Amino acid sequence: MAPEPTTPPPLIPAQKIYYLDTIKLLLTGLVILHHTLIAYGAPGGWYFRQPMNNLPAKLVMTVFVATNQAFFMGMFFMLSAYFIGPSYERKGAVTFVLDRLKRLGIPLLIYSFGLATVMNFLVYRYGQHHAITFGQFLGGYDGWISPGVMWFVEALLLFTLIYVVLRQVATLRVSRHLPGTFSIVLWALALGLISFSVRIAFPVGWVWEPFGFQLAHFPQYITLFAVGVVAQQNRWFDQLTPAQGRFFGRLSLILVLVVFPVLLGIAVTLKLTPDSMSDGWSGQSLLYSIWEQLTGVSIIIALLGIGKRRWNYTTTGLTRASRHAFAIYVFHPLVVISLTLLLSGVTINPLLKLAIAAPLALVGSYAVALLIVRIPGAKQLF
């Protein structure tokens, strides 16, 4: 008997901007992979790390996380801001603020005062091998304000409240067509110069505690949040042309696959430290800042272009996953930490550990999010 033909997932006709949900889900997956790679040796800070000594693998991971850092959190801010204006108009200032405090503030408190404590205990007990109970750990614990990955939620809440305050005194209406390709490139270069200037005082890696803010990246975050507001007002995403998407897609590939390896090779040859590449008054920091912002802007526009052409549809699976993207983001550190701790005692090649941990982190974060939203009341927060 011939096998029955497989039926593809039912497509739901495009009635809204579905591709933005798909991009948001993609960005969430990149965040998970980003932190998993840092756990195994990519540059960056994380709760528990077992860095490998494989130099080629570390170079590839460095390109990956540097590329992510160039755009993914900034794009999160832009997409979040894109929907703020309509929500504010629909709900009014008071209801809008109360809703944001609930949907952002409560998860922030849950993570900072609860989940982060549990994760720090797991690392202390099983990663650093201190044989103590959770109660004993709490007795000497002094890291109660620990936003971790929720620095993003803190900043988004802050930007949102500033937006509401400004709306009380001004319309914040900017009317103009989408800038042309040349203007966008100039804007990205200017953003690179501003980032370079900020990093002289606030180097990459310097964190403003207890908020968890790396101010070195905030010029991009603030700018893209503002771009998201203006883009929605003027329907810039609708005006984005296929030619612009292709141009910035090609440019991003050149910047990532050619320019960055060249910069990295120069740094290795000259025995430069990571600090000299990303902060301070130096030519290396200037070049890196410009590369980062031009790359970030290029990837963002390229993704929007691809999304418009190919991803403006949804399926039941995509709809469910995108609906739980925030829960995936909030709880993925627990999954990544648990997996890396479990694998830490296994005597296998670190590359194989990474190959096991990365896909399991993606699937496990989604599974945990599905379980969390089943808790009564949780669906209203996540």
C-alpha cells in the first residue's frame, strides 16, 4: 500500500504583519544560541562557562556572537517600539502604563528575585561543587537584585515610561518617507561614531549595576527604539523595497564574512587585546564600532526585506511559538545552565558538548515555556 501523502501545516492567510512575529521568534532563538556559545568559550559573560581550547571553533563562535551583538537586541527594541504607539492610543496613558508594569514589571521581579537565585545556586552547588543545601546558600546569598537577561525588560520599561511622559507634552509625530539607501548608510556610520565616543567612557563589558546595563550598546538601543516608533507612524516597513533588502543583505554578508575576519586577523597578528578592539580611544575601537553599527543596521534591513517577501504568513505552530517567545526568553537561562551543568561531568569533546547542548537548549526552552504558561495566571504575564 502506498504511503499516504503528508499534509503540510495549514497556512493562515496574511492579514497582518506576521513576519514580524517570525523575526521575533528568530531573534529569541539567536539569544539562546548566543548564550550557549558563550558557555563554551565565545566572548561574553555568563552564569556558568566551560570554555574550550579549540582555536578555530572559538574564532567561529566569536564571529557568531559579535554578529548577534551587532543587531539582535537592538532589533528587539525596534520591534517592541513598533507596537507601542497603537497600544497607547487604544488603551490611553493610565491603562497602558498599568498594563506595561504588569506584563514587564512582574516577570522582571520573578526573574530577579526568584529564578536568578535558583540558577546561581545550581552553579554554586553543581558547577563550583560546594556541597551545601539551598537553605544554606540563601543564608549567605547577597545577590538578590540580579536582573541577568532581564536587563532588556528593565530598559524597555524605562524607554516606554519615557515615551509616555513625552506623549503627555507632545504628539511625538514625525512625518517623512523611509530614508534612501545612502541616507541609511550615513546614519549607521554616524551611529558607529557615537558608539565609539560613548565607549571611551563606558567600555564594552562595563556593566551599570544593579541594573545590568552595558551602556556601550545603548546608543543603538535608544536610536532603534525611536526608529521603531517613527517606522510605525510612517509605515516604513511597507515602504522598504526589495532592492534595499537585497543591497543590505549583500552588504551584511561582506561585513560578516570578509571584513570582520580581516579585523580579527589584524587583531591576532598585532596581539591586540579584546579591550583595545571594543573600547577606549584607539583606531581599533573606532573601526569595530563602525563595523558593528553598519553590520547591525544592514542585517536588520535585510531581515525585514526577507520577512516581507517570504515570511508574511503563519501556521498554527508558528503562532503558538511566537505567542510564547517572551516566556522562552525569560526562562531560557535556566535551560542553558541546566544543560551545561549536566554535560560538565561528561568526558567528551567540548565541541560535541556544544553540538548536543545547542539544539537541546532551543527545544528545551520552548518546552519549559509551554509548561510555564499552563500555570494559572502565567499566560497573562508571559
